[in-house]
Amino acid sequence: MKTKVCIIGGGPSGLLLSQLLHLKGIDNVVLERQSREYVLSRIRAGVLEHGFAELMREAQCGERMDREGEIHEGFFIAHDGRMDRVDLHRYSGGSSVVVYGQTELTRDLYEARERMNGRVIHHVEDVKLHELTGDAPYVTYRSGDEIVRVDCDYVIGADGFHGVSRKSIPRGVLREYERVYPFGWLGVLSRTKPVSPELIYARHERGFALCSLRSQVLSRYYIQVPLSDKVEEWSDEAFWDELRRRLPEEVSQRLITGASIEKSIAPLRSFVAEPMRHGRLFLAGDAAHIVPPTGARGLNSAASDIYYLYHAMLGHYLDGDDSGLDGYSAKALARVWKAQRFSWWMTMMLHTFPDSIDYDRKLQDTDLAYLFSSEAALRSLAENYVGLPF
Ligand code: FAS
Ligand code: PHB
């Protein structure tokens, strides 16, 4: 098999790049380990930055997002029994975010790839990357008993944190930066009316909680739990009781509960791998970086990687200009690290830490007090949350 760009990973990063390149006539193939159904069964991000939404529209995949997604111009931070609103529209200079589940946007991307006869190959096994530092890289994978070879110009590693691409960069070349948090998020999806029209990030001495949504009939809730917790230890009733304890009275009393249709615990980590390029291999999305979801930056960090890679490939194939490719890693990492900082800051401010001392808790109190007493602080939060410029 021969193509211009071989994309490893059929998650949102890989599919979005594949769709954008296709629309510009740049041939590509996506290799995905799992089935489409499995990929779509994973419940993940819910908040899209303005830039991500724009990319989806440019990829001709924004129609259902614009019809079913919700524009959100603010969110609440609940603390000390009260609710303070962050007016994103006011403090970001008129911007907003789109609440539209990653599952749905990934479905839209799959359907567009299929509609345009894109090559997305599922159930690939033992993917290996070859000759990355030469002029003729290639990828092999096993399909049943057959080994398939894909000759290409470039390989895009969009295969997530546990993928093969980052691990194909020699140890001596790759530098990794990581912080693992001493807790996880227990998430529940329920077919219930959301407790609030806008998201609520709750700081509470029992632990962090988040009230989010996917639509007006589908709610997404999270509570911070110790890393030692197992999801099977949490009944729906125990979850709802603990969530109520962490919300202000005015909110908890109107919480509508129901059976969980998805329940899982996600560990929290901050992670960056540098560089994001090695020869003809370019890393994008979770393959290169992970953030704690407190700042809703995970999927949105992938968006700027894809934007830079897309324009770099246009430069190469349409204009013979390789400056975008040569500058990709530094440019992507500059924005990645700003998303890392913001996600870390939101996480440190809103969670309880088992080893924290009174001084730490006073600093958290002060962070919140300063935030809601300073326009400059609110502008800083808002510009990061709606998405810094690409
Ligand atoms: P993905 O991991 O989504 O996709 C990578 C794809 O590559 C997968 O389909 C995988 O099957 C495939 N793959 C892996 N190895 C392969 C191989 N060797 N060969 C072929 N294919 C291979 N972000 C937010 O903004 N908000 C959130 O609330 C949020 N919650 C999250 C909860 C969880 C449990 C997790 C894990 C992540 C969450 N994220 C959240 C972050 C998440 O949304 C990611 O940012 C997003 O999935 C990144 O997309 P991709 O880079 O495409 O990686
Ligand atoms: C979600 O809806 O899943 C969600 C929203 C905002 C976050 C994290 C998760 O910061």
C-alpha cells in the first residue's frame, strides 16, 4: 500500500487530520487498532474550544455540532457553599466554548471519512514504524496472518498515550516530563436533566466535583476519588450521595439522579514528550501530551497540533515549503505547555491533596479569592479556557 501520509490512530486527532488532508487532495490512510464501535464507546471530552469547533467546520464536519452542540458563555466555580460565575464571554473578549461530546464529534468524523471513501483500516495489529530518519519511511501491521506494508512520505503518531508511535522514538532522543496526581476522577453519564445550564466546578473539603452535560437530557458528573478506589466499589446511589455532599445546598437539592449508563475512573496525570517530531514521524494529541481534565484542555490541545500539522503538510505538498514541518515541534510544544500550566493550575486550586498542609489550603482559598476580586485574573482564566490563539 502507498500513501502520502500514514496516520496511526483513529481517534479525534487522527480522523480530523485525515479529513482535512483529504479535502485538500493529500492522500492518507488511518490505521486504527480497535473497531469503530469500541472507539465510539469511550466517554471522554465534553468541551470544545472555539478553535476546535472552527477546525471541525473547516473539515466539513461541523453541521451536527452546530445543530446539537451548546454554546456556553460561562461556567461556575462552587466553593465555601456558594457559586461564583466566570463570565467567559465578557472576560475573553466575546468568545465562548461549545459543549459537544468527543464521542459525537468522533462519530461525525468517521461518517465523513466513510462518505468520502477515506481509508480507515480497523483491527490493525502489531503496528511498527520503520526508516523514520530516512527519506522513505514505512509502516507495517498485521492483519490476521498477513503482514501489510504501507509506504509513505510521513507518519503521524495520533495513537494516544498508550500508542506505539512515541515509543518508536529512541530513548536518547525523547525527553518526557510527568506529574502524576494522587487521585482520579470517577465519572458518571446519566440520562437525566443536567443540574445546571452551565458547568459547575466544585471545590469542597471532601474533594473536587464537576457537573457537566452532553445535552439537556444527558448529564456528565465527576467526583475526585483516591487512586486506590475501584469503580465496582461505587454504587450509583453512593455516587449521587457523595456528589450532593460536595455541591452547594441550592444545587444539590435540585439534582436529578438516575441510573449510570457509563461509570469509570480516570487517573489524572500531566505529561509532555519532547520533541514532537523525529525524522518523518510527527506526534499529535495524547501521543505527545496529557493533562488532568480540570481545565478541559485534553482534546483541545490535540486541536492545535492538528492545525499546525495540517498547514505544514499544505505548505509541503502545495507550495514546496517545509518551514511548517521544520517548525512544528517547537510551535506545538509552546501551546501545549501553556495548556499544561493552565490544567495544572486549575487542578491545584480545586482538588484536595492527601498530603496538603494548612498553608497549602490557605493558598487555595487565596487563589479563589484573588480570582474573583481581579478582572486581570478572570481574563487570564477566560482566555485559557476558551483557547489561546493557534
Ligand atoms: P485517543 O487516545 O483518543 O485516540 C488514539 C487512538 O489510537 C485510539 O483509538 C487507539 O485505539 C488507537 N491506537 C492506540 N495504539 C495504537 C496502535 N498501536 N495502532 C493503531 N491504533 C492505535 N479531555 C478533555 O478535554 N476533557 C475531558 O473530560 C477528558 N476526559 C478524558 C477521560 C479519559 C478516561 C481519557 C483517557 C481522556 C480524557 N480526555 C479528556 C482527553 C481525551 O479527550 C484526549 O485528549 C483525546 O482522546 C485525544 O485524542 P487522540 O489524540 O486522538 O487520542
Ligand atoms: C466533560 O463534560 O466531560 C468535562 C467538561 C469539562 C472538563 C472536564 C470534563 O473540564
